[in-house]
Amino acid sequence: MLWDVDQTLIEGGGVTQRAYAAAFHTTTGRSLIEPWQFDGRTELAAVTDVLRLHGLEPDRDLVDAFTEQIVVELRNRADDLAANGRVLPGAAAALTAVGASPAVDQSVLTGNLYPLAVLKLKLFGLAHHVDFRIGAYGGDALDRTDLPAHALQRSSRVLGRRFTGADTVIVGDTLRDIAAARAIGARAVAVATGPHGVHDLQEAGADVVLADLTDTAAVVQAITAPS
């Protein structure tokens, strides 16, 4: 069971955007002019794209420096994030209900870098629901569709049994979450709490689309129903 983080479980209240702008300025000496796109991309893809949009070559050293500074800036703003961000309605109850099944192992599949995923879920009291060792993160690959393979490999190594797409459910709010599920034949549950409406998520091929996570029974049904 793999959950997206931003706009699925939590909302950052604009703090993340400010952290990224500060990180860009510290790393490059320039102001961030082009808007940062939060649309389900991995952190590596977003960093690469924003550097190119500003006429900078995203070589390994620059990408590493930028991503490291993003972590620094968001950690420095942890109190601001806690004060201005929020857990999305129903998220905590959904995590609790799904995690109550002994047959389910929960983690995340997120565009966030690993330390940022941990930071965000700890700040909002959700970290104890997930096993971060078996997730996939925005530093693992450029393309989000490559992330599930990392989660499956980690799950097999940590938990001692082989997982496949047929054993997996991915929940998220973007078209890229759905594409990631499709890449491994996993069940795709979409929530319309991000940039896309119910119709767009249905058209993208989600198995189930929910308006949000507030109906805990509906969330559990969407996740556990046979494909």
C-alpha cells in the first residue's frame, strides 16, 4: 500500500514553494522566475526542469547542491510548515483503517526526497502509520513511473517476500500517480484533492476515483476491492 504525500495526505500551505525559491537563490545566486510545478513529478525531474528553464545546465553537482539545499530550507521552515500546513480531511483515519489489516504493509510513493517525506509526515503526526524503508522517493528516479520498482525491491528485501504490481495499491492525486500504478499493473486509487478533477482522473485510467478521503469506509473499499 503506497500513498502519495502532498495533496493526498497533507497540504503545505505554500511553505514548500518558499523553501524551494530560497534554495534556488542560495544555490544559483539567481531569483526563481519560472514557477515551480507541483504536479506529481519526482524531485529530480522538477529540479532538472527548473534549472533548464532558467538557462542552467543540470549537471550532477548542481542538481545535488540544489536538492541538498531544498532539504536545508524546508527543515529550517519546519515550524512554519507545521503552523500553515495541514493534514487533509480523512487522511489520518484512512491510514489508521487501512493499516489495521495485518495483510497490509503501508508506505509512500512520493515525488518528495526521502528526508522531506519523513519530515512532513512526522510534523503532521502521520509517520507512525508507514514503513519508510519500503517506499519510493523523488531522489530515486527522474520519471515517476520508475518509482514503483524501487518500492517493490525494497519491500521484498525488508519484508522477506516478493511483491508484484498485483499485490500493490497506489493512492495519489495526480495523473502521474495513476501512470505509476499502471507501470507495474498496480491498483490505482485517485483522490481529487490536488490539481485534477474527478473526470480527468477517471479518464487517466484510475480504478477508483474519490472526491477526498473523508469517507473512511469508501477508502478501505476502494483499496481492498478486487480489480
